[in-house]
Amino acid sequence: MAKTLCQLALDRVIAYVRGYGMEPTPAVCRQALRLVDAAMDEGSEDLMARVIDRVPDFFELPELQLPRQRPPMKRGSIGYYRHG
């Protein structure tokens, strides 16, 4: 049986907050339901985008600790300059 749009939206919200390390406790699930309900009041068009855009309004998300994206820069030479 295919999931309905509201089920898909709820799954997306739960996956989003789990990505932030939040466990889907009953309180988190109820808040996610409120979010989906509020977004559905505005219609089903672009529901997924509205739901994800509004997650920070409904949840206190912890700040993500991102790893460095590159090694530290160090001065060096790649050998283009000829001596002599």
C-alpha cells in the first residue's frame, strides 16, 4: 500500500531531526505531527518543501559540528622555479 502525502512528510521530518541526532521520542513525534498539520493547512502543493523549511521553527536543532573540509594550508613549492 502506497503512503499518503502526509505520511511521507512525517517520515521526512523524522528523518531530518534524526540527522541532527534527535531521537524520535513521543514528544518529538507529536511536534513533527504539529508541523505536518500546520503545513497541510496551506495545501498539498509543495508540501515537502514547506515542511522542511519550517523544521527550525518547530524544533530546537543543535548546532552541527562539521569536520574540516580540507587539510591546513602550508607554504610549499611544486618545483617550477629553476635555480641557476
